[in-house]
Amino acid sequence: MAIKTKNIIDFKSEAGRILLTSMGALLLLMVSAVFLSSYLETQLGSFKEVVFLGLAMVIALGAQWFLLKTIQSPQVLSPEERVHTTNEKLRHILNSITRQVESALGIKNTAVGGIENPADMLAATLIQCVAIMSEQVQSLLSALQMGSNESLEEARQSFIPLIDKTAETITQYLHVSQNIDNQLRERINETQQLLLNLRRELATVPQNQQQDTSQLFACIRQMGDVLETHLLIDNVVKKQLEVVTHDTNDSAFTLITLMRDLSDQAGNLVRYITETISKINAMENGVDESVGYIVRIGHFIQDIPEKIQRDIQAIQSASGVIDSLSYLVDSIKEISFQTDILAVNAAIQAAHAGDAGLGFKIVADEVRKLAVNSNKAAEMIEAGLDTARHTIHEGLKFKFLEEVMQQMNEAAQMMDSVKKLQEGHEDMRQYYKTLFTVINQSNMKLAQDISEILGSIQYQDIVRQRIERMQAAMQRRNELLQEFAIQLDVTSGNNMDDFATALNAVLNGYLEEESYHGNSLNSSDDGDQPPKFELF
Amino acid sequence: MAKTILLVDDSVTMLMSVKNNLEIAGFKVETAEDGVKALAKLTAGLKPDLIITDINMPNMGGIELIKKARVLPGFRFMPILTLTTEASQGKRDEGKAAGATGWLVKPVGGADLLKIIKQVLPGA
């Protein structure tokens, strides 16, 4: 509604009164000057005109100044216009508050075309971050289960930027929370200032016009009630934002600490496994060497029976030859015996022949000597063969003993090798045992850390729910404030008793709903709260 | 054989967090985003050893889910834990009356959760 313009010099108005008074004062001074001229002439002499002119100039300038000030001063308004102007100001401020609170809380403004809710946006980012982190944790676990050093290191490497990303997201989250808090504080200060201004303005209304402004008084009182409740809501929201900030901060700190610890653990595990792999390689070389010994000994032992068999065959063959030679000796002996008998018979026949047989007797004697010598030779051969046979048998016996001794030595060597191998295997077994103990401990620590990280992530849900409840309360409050602003415009402050009550109901509803949920700030010092975990 | 737990929560973060913890501990985990979906799984033949449910969920909340699950054949004595931000005694009493076995207020760390599960699932 346009403000009606008044005439500049309106004698009913305050400015008119001031101008009239000033002009009266000037006239009075001029009349006084005329009457006082003889007195001034006596006192000042020739300076009379100068002093009078100066006084007149001062009075004229003063009157001019009053006149100008009155013209430039704000237009004087009627009580209805004053109420309307105040309402306009209030509506403007309320709209401003509403917009700024909406902007601060990130409530989607469909009229503007959809501003993204920063809390939702950050919650989505956090969820996304948590999802990626969960995948990374899963891949870390898979890598641990697979026992692959490369995959573990790869998982760990991809884990590190994620920690930074989470920290960054949580910092943004904290920043937005802080921003909302600051803006709410500003709104509280603005509303307080508004109340003060309104009261000051009321105080400037002249007493005789206060009856006309009773409607304005009532409106201001209602406005005061509404704003007081508004302040209460803002204070409650501020406290809840502190809780949210506290929870988010704690959760972020725990998360980052645990994730760094997790990364360190994974790093230690990777280093340990790398060292272990090189040691295992060295041990495997030792075991391979021992296995080589055993394989050679095995071949040797495999060959032993064959060699012995060959030797025995050779000896048996030689023994057969000696036996066949024994038949020959017997034949020689037989021939020698028959030759001897033949020689004896020949000697007998030579004796019967007398002198004629003397020559034959000599031959017979020689034949007999030959037979005896043949027999002796046969016996010598037999003795030699016996000696040979004996030597072969004894040699065979000795050879076997030697082979057995050899076998014993080889067996002893094999035992040493086996012992070495056993020691190698025992070392390796112990080493693996230690390795698996360490890996197991690291895995348990990792699993514990992962479990705690996953527990801390639950704060995201708690914070989300708290912000959602806060947003719902703010939405209800904003709707009421908008309706309040419309009512101010339509009724100029009439029929607005219910707004303070309605706002109070919003506040009480929010407080009641909030009391049903755990409060991390109060939980430590409020002994009356039910336990966190309870089995019925 | 691994015991099966049905986890019901409308928060993706919660499902992920608790599911991972339980799987690391060796449980088989089934999930549902609200009471309606959980009940559909139960009526379709899923027979978990334990149900862990949120209270405030869209479509069907935890209290209603517990009430409806309790009347299903074979679910009368099954342990059902709640995992919620609701901490008031009134809500607890409501949960107890509906047939909940225990009341857990978020957040619950991995070690604490396993300790409580061992109490309601002997031998787990």
C-alpha cells in the first residue's frame, strides 16, 4: 500500500508546529529589538547596528535550519500507517529469517527451483564414501584370506586416499554444521535487535497517542511472544547442532584413527610377509639340497643289489671254471694211476724176460716215474684249484662284508641327510607356526579395527536421523512463520494469539521426540537414562 | 554350520556396518529395508536364528514387525533384538510387550554386538 504524501507545511503536524514556533520566536525577537534599540544605543554606541544585524542573521539562519530540518525529516505517520510500516518491516525480517534459515538448513525450496540440501548431500557423500570403504575393507579381507602379498598391498594403497576422502567429507560435514549454527546465532541476534527496535520505537510514541496505537502494542506483544518462542526453538536447535557436531566429530576422529591404525597394521603385515617370503625361499633351497642328497642316496641304494648280483654271477662263473678244472685233475690222476699200474706190469714182464727185458725194464721204470710225477702234478693242480676255490669263497665272503659295510656307511650317510632334512623341516614348521601366529594376531587386530570402524560408521545414521528430526521441526516452524507473516499482512496484527502457542507446540513436540532418542552429550553424566543394552 | 541373522534397517549405512561385522564373525546375514520386506522374507520360508531390527522404518516399523513375526509358526521363541536410536523407557516397554528379546541403542560396537548375540544365541 502506497504511503499518502502530506503537504510539507502542515500546521497540524509536528513540523508545522516547529515552524510556527520558530517564526513566532523570530517576530518576538524583532519586536524586542525595536523596543530595546534606545537601551542598546546607550550601551553599545556606534556598534548597535552591527550587533543587531548579527543577532538578526543568527535568528534567521536558525529559523532556516529548523525549516529545512522539518522538510527533510521523515513524514509523520498516522498510528494505522505506523502499524502497517512496522508490519512491513516485520514481514520483511521474517521472510529474510525464513529464507536464511531455509538456506542454512538446506531445506529444498521448490519455488526457487530446488536448492540441494547440503546435509542430505553430505550424508549421501558420506554413505558413498562408507560404501567404497566397505568394499575396500572387503578386498583387504579377501587379500588376507588369499594370502597374496601383492593384493594386500594393493588394497592397502587404495585404502590410504579413502581415509583422506572420508576425513575431507567429515570436515565438510562439520563445516556445514558450524555454518548452520552460526547462521542461527545471527538470526537470534537479529530477532533480538528487532524486538529492541520495536520497543524503542514504541517508547517514542507520544503518550497521548498511545491509545490510538493500542493495536500496535498488542501486535508487538504477540510478536514478542512469537519471537521469544522462536528464540527458544533456535536455542534448542543450536544445542542439537552441538550434539550433532560432537557426535560427528567424535565419530570422525575415531574413524580416522582406526583407519590409520588399520592401514598401519596392513603395512606391517605386508612388510612381515615380504620378509617371510624371502626367508622361506632360502629355507626351501636348503630343503631342496637335502632332497637332492636323498635322491642320490636312493639311486645308489637302488643300484647296490644289482652290483652285488653281477659280482656274485662273476664269482659263480669262476667257481664253475675251477670245478670243471677239478674234473681234469681227476682225469690226470686216473691216467697217472693207470700208467703206474701199466709200468708195474711192464716191469714184471721185463723181469720175466731176463736180460732181454733189461732195456724194457728201464723204460717201464721211467714210465712209472712219469706216472708218479703226473700224479704229483695233478695233486699240485688240485691243491692249487682248492686254494683258488677257497680264495674265491673267502673273497666272496669278504666282498659281501665290504658291500654290507658300504651299505651301512651309505645308510649312515642317508640317516644324516634325513636328519638334516628333518631339522630343515622342523625349522620350517616352527617358522611357519610363528608366521601364522603373527599373521593371525595381525588379522585379529585388523578384524577388530574393521569391526570398530564399522561400529563408528553407525553414527552417520544417528546424525542423519537427528538432522531429519531437526529439519522437520524447522519446516513446521518455517510454515508457521510464513503463515504468521501472511496474517500480519492480512489482519495487521489481529487474531494472532495462536501463533505463539502453535510455535510452542512445535518446540515441545520436538523436545519430546528428541527425549525419546539417546543423547551422546548427556549419556555420560545422566545416570537416569536407561541402559544402552538391555535383555528382557 | 553358520547361523543366519536377519537384519532389518532402512539405513544403508547401518545395514552395511552391522552386516560386515556379523559376516566377519562368521554369521550368514540376510537383510531387509523395512518391516514389510522382512516379513515377506519370513513368510517366504526364511528361518533365521536371530532377527535384529530397527524400530523407526517406513512402511512397517520394528514393533509391528515383531508383533507380526511372533504369530508366524516357529517364530514364537526366536530371539529378536532391536537396534535403534530410540532410548525411552516407554518405547522399550512397547518393544518388550510386542515380544522383543532385547533392546540395543545405536551405536553398538562390533565387540559389544557379538557379546550380546552370544547371550541370546548360545553356541554362536
